[in-house]
Amino acid sequence: MDSQVSREISHDEYDPWGTLALVALYFLALTLMWLFTYFVEFVGNDLTVFGTIVSVMAG
């Protein structure tokens, strides 16, 4: 099985914006989950799930 390369992409032409966006999205999701867990579980009732919803809606 001899395959031929129809088009070779050089290093300068490769632009991984999709991968970068996916990594950034995962990082953002992990950061938000960590903040939520930190405030709800470890900071002693200063911020709760209900309090977060009310404070966001109040502006």
C-alpha cells in the first residue's frame, strides 16, 4: 500500500485556533467549577447557590 501525499502543510501554514479555543474553554470551565466549589464548600456560608443566583440577578 503505497500512499501519495497530495498536499503537505508546512509548519508556518498550520494554525491551530480550534485547539487553542478548546483548551481555553476547558480551562475556563475548570476555573469556574473551582471557584464555585471554593465559595460553596470551603468559605463558610458567605456565598451559597441561592445567594449567587440572587446576587447575579440583582446586578
